[in-house]
Amino acid sequence: MRSTGDASKYPNWCHATIRATYVLSVIGAVILVAVARLSLAGFRTNVSYWEWLGRLITYVFCRLGGAFTKVGQVASTRYDVLPAPLLKQMQIIQDHVPPFGSGIARSIIANAFNRPIESVFQYFDDTPIASGTVAQIHYAIGHDGQELAVKVRRPGIEELFRIDAYLLRKLAAIAAAMPFYRSAPVIETASEIGDLLHGQTDFTTEARWQRLFRDSLARIPGLIVPRTVDDLCSGEVLTMEFLPGLHRLDDVSLPSTARRHAMLTTLRAIYVLIFREGLIHCDLHPGNIYLVICGDPVLLDFGFCGQMKERERRLFSEFFLCIAMNDSERAAKIVLEMAVAPPSPIFDEQAFRREIKEVVHEASGKRARNFLIGDFVLKLFGVQRRWSLRASSGFSQPLLSLLVFEGILRGLYPDLDFQREALPFVLADEYEQETEPLAAPCSNL
């Protein structure tokens, strides 16, 4: 899968040394505590141990800040690498930090476009609408009278992310030498996360992803991706149209019909992206999906995105069709075809295929309300881990994207049928036919 970029491996050594000293001291203390608790349990792990460790890691990542907040958020979706009880605790990692000064924001904008901010915007609100680890967003009005949302990168965050990505790779190399982690793809995972971190700080790349997603989803009525203002975008500033009156996806003041409609439209959009375009939004948590009052969903934040290779897209689409059609034999072959880690010396291909076939057969036989992407993904990745195999990111990332979105769906639209909604898209790809257009959303509420 093509990633968002390639972070530099060589940060400022002075800054890196200071940061490394702090990070290593904190992580070292955590390792000592974790090993001590594990030794008291006779080096046997159970659900309570992983839950405790997940809470500890969550606290540490939030304390370290910088890229580690993002690393924690990404790692909390990696059910193909880490135990589920640990990841469940890590899903509460938040990305909220105090805003930086408006004078700094104005200076960043002026420097980005080499002119005074008054010539960039007719009006610029000094009070940010939102603030996170990477950036904060301000309301502005362009000289043409258009209302705008201006995303300004936090000063110093690019260098901090570069340092943290470098440290993450070094820590992964150390972990990979330990017996417990030798079969886990820790180095590859660290490298992948490092690339994703680079994409979070490069707003030129993010604007390009946003335009690509907007174009790819133009056929879906009611699905909104804000239009970027290209001549007001740079590596540090991303300007887009301002959408007033947005509501969080879990806002209980909205009619239930509006929220259910938003869920269905967003799920179909995800299927269009994955099965037709090979595009993956890796960060579809509730903070990146909003609603306008009639229930039309708005997708935001395109820093964590990727694109499957054509072969990966076709195989993944075929794999989903195999689940729906209970073709467990072909599904097992696809899983093996898309594995990137070499099998261990004791790998038994026939036994591996039998286990995969059992997982697929069980999923295919379930009624819609009983089929859970989460359960299926955990069992599928569990088989791969037992045989020391790792799926390519072009196979694992679409599943993990669906897994994250399913967590939202189950709370707001528990009866939505994942498999039935996917079928028109995978069949259209299989037979190169067009699906029927979706109904205009707001008109039928």
C-alpha cells in the first residue's frame, strides 16, 4: 500500500538527544514495572494483565505527548499485532492540547504565503475553533467573501514528530531482538507508523489526499468532503471551505433517523473508497465524522490515508465476496497470497488453510445482526500470528478501517448489515458493472 510519505530518519541530534533521554527514562520505568508485575504472575499473561498494561501505556503515551499520542491512536487499532484486551484500554487516548497563541498562528500564515495576513484573509478569528497535537483550526473570511476554515500547523511539531519517529524505529529494532517479539512485525509496524506521522505534519500531502477523496466520493449524494482552497494551502497551512452548524456524530440532540442515515451513507462511502478506488481513510473515529442538521455526513482530517495497489484492491474485494458467498477455500488462498512475512520453518500450509477456512465459514454462516467485523478480524489475525505470518498493509488496513468504524456503528446503528451493504460494491468490481445510484439523503428524512 502506498503510504502518505517517508519521514526523515535524521533529526536534529541535539533535540533528539534531549527527547530520547526523556522518552527512554519514561519507557524504561514502564518496562521495569511491567516486567515486575509479570514476574509476580509467574510470567503468565491473562486478560487482567493486558488490561492493566493497556491502561499504563495509555497514561504514558499521553504523558509523552508529541508523536506518541498519535502512535497510541494508531497502535490502538492494530489487532493484527497486539492483544485485544490491551488495545481496548488504549482506545481512550485523546488528542486535545491547549492552543498556541494567535500571534504565532498569524506569523505562520504570513510566512507560509510571504505576505501579511491581512492580504491573505479579509478577516481572521484569533480564537481557534479546535486544537490538537498537530494543528489548530481558525475561522476566517477570504477576500472574495467566502467563509473558510484554516488549519495551522503547531510550531515545532514536524521536528518533534521526526525525532519521535526516529526513536520509535530504534526502540522497534531493540524490541525485535527480544525473544517475545521476534515473530512480530515490530520494525515494519514502526516504519509504517513513522510514514503516517510524516503525513500528519505535511499539509501539502494532506490537501492532496483531501482532493482525491472528494473527487472519489463525488458520486455519493449527501456525502460531504470540504473543498480545499488550493492557493491558500502550504506545508504549514491547509485552508478549506467552512461548514457551519456541524454536529458530532454522537450528538444525542440530532434525530435518530439523521444519525442512522449518516451511518449508512458513510459506510457506503467507505465501500466505494475501498472496493472501487482502493483508498483507505485510516482515522475514521467520531472526531473526524460530523453531521449537518439534515443528517448528511462530513468527513474530515485526511492526514492518515493510504492507497492500495491494484492487485491488493482486487484481492481484497474478492476476499470480501468469498466471505459473503462462503467460499472459504478461495478466501484461505487469498490470505496466504497477501501475506508479506515469510512462513516459519515449522509452517504447515494445510493446517493454516484449515484454520482460515473455519474462520471464514463461521463468519459466512452468521446472521447479519450476529456478524461482527471485530470478532472476525481478531480470529483472522489470531491465526496469522500463530503461524508467524503478517498480512500486507493493503490487506490489514482496510479491515482495520472497517473495524474502527464498526465500533461507532454498533452504538448508533446496531442492525446495519455489513455484508449486505458490501455486496453491490464487490459484485460490481467482480463483474465490472455499475451499482444503482444512492437516493438523495436529506429528501427522504
